Amino acid sequence: MVQDLSSRDSVKRALVDSLQRADLNPIEEAEAYQRLVGEHGYTQEQVAERVGKERSTVTNSLRLLKLPAGVRERVEDGALSMGHARALLGLESVAEIEVVARQIASKGLSVRATEVLVRQRQVGPQDKAPPKPVRKSPSVRDVENRLTKALGAQVALVEAKKGKGGTIEIRYADLDDLDRLLDKLLRR
């Protein structure tokens, strides 16, 4: 098929075609999304439609561009995965991100272990005395542990009255962590 396209349309088409290839690393993919948004005026929703991905995938990919250059290089060369990089974005400072990225690479940490490490660093030292723990039955603790492992986030069951229902509380660090949890919970 031969089409007459302006150079601008030609660049957009080439970017979309490149994004649909399977061999782009996460940083290259994020940079291509950024070009479509920045240079061609697409919204993240439009980018997602054009490349056949969820908007949250495009959003999370674009967030990788906020990583320090050294960490982005580790993602580009495969030393860190996109999951590692997303977890690192939960840290406050560039210096802290770089320190934890080096730890991940040197120790070969999994994404789950990275998420735990980031959560620990986010919480920081506890200055006040911990609240008195509520006595929970072994079966409630077992359900909490299974849900925590399955979701990769701290889960607490809060019983209203014995055997009368209750609530499930799922902790998330930030909106990206919430997106990750929603992806898991709404997966069909």
C-alpha cells in the first residue's frame, strides 16, 4: 500500500510502528511515547489507542523518564527491569534512587524484594511507640499473609464483630503503586 504522507505524519507513523515492535527496551519505549505526546500533541489516551496498550501502561512507561540518567542506563542495558524501575520511582530523592538501584544490581534483587526495600525506606525510622497489636486468629493472619503475598502490598483484615463481616485494607505507597494493584485486582 502506498500512501502520500507529510513528513510529520510519516514520523508519527514510524514512531507507532516502532512501538509495536517487541525488541524495544523500556526506556526506548518511554522516549517514543514522549515524542508522540510532546512533539505531536497526542494525549496519553491517544498514544495508548494508537499502539494498542492500556493508558496506565503508557503512563507508567513515561514515568521511567523521571529516573536519573545512570538508572535509566541500567534499565536500557537490562541490569534493571521495568518492574525494578517502577518500584524505584517511589523513592524521594535522586541520590536514594541511585543507591537502591546499585543495591538491586549488586545483590540481584527480585522486583518483589525491591518493592519491600523501597517500602522500608519510605516508612523510615519509627519514632513513636507502636500501637498495641490486635489479637487476630491464626486463620485471619493466614488470609492476610496470602493476600499480602499475592498482591505485593500489605493487607489487613479488620473484623467488625466476630463473624459479622469486616473490611479488607490494602496499603499502597503512591498512585503508581495503586495502579499496579488495580491492574492485579481487575485482571480478567
